[in-house]
Amino acid sequence: MTEHSDALSQALRAALRAGDPGEDFTRTVMTALDAPAAGRRSTPRPPWRAQLALALVAGLAGALAVAVGIVQTTQARRAEQAREQTLLALEIASHQLNDARRMVIGDDGSD
């Protein structure tokens, strides 16, 4: 088994040995680098992590806006209920005061 792994290691070393690609390859690469950027972006795209972070921030901002809207709606409903309850309490108190007034004055309400 060690002979097999030694042979494999030697084959890998031979295959991965650095070599000169030649002048044609160098010339082709340099020409491509000097050529105008046809179809290439002038500004590099942000890394995917930055895009993900931006998407997460936007999602959180949207969720926060929805939550604030829900809280405000709930508070408005509670305020309206409190207003209705206050008006009902005032109406009941008014009737009771009128009844007490009639009892004190002796007015039976028949004019």
C-alpha cells in the first residue's frame, strides 16, 4: 500500500510541477488585460456577504415598519375604546346626578 501511495504522490508532484506556459500564453493574457473592458463591469460587485447583509437590513427595516404600524393601530384602538368608555361613564354619571337632583328637589319630571 505504501508503494501505491508513493507512486501516487510522485505522479501528483509531476503533474503539479510548475512550468513555463510559454510566450504565447503570456502575450494572450497581457492583450486581454490591456483590451477595453467590453462587457465588463466598471465597478466590482460587492461580495455576496455584503449583499446578504444589505438584504437582511432591508428585511429588518421592513419588519420594524410593520411592527410600528401594528403598535400604532393597537394604541389607536385602545384610545378609541377608552374614549367610548369615558363617554359612557359620563352619560351614566349624568343620569345618576339628574336622578339625585330630582330626588332632592322633589321634581318628578312632570312639567
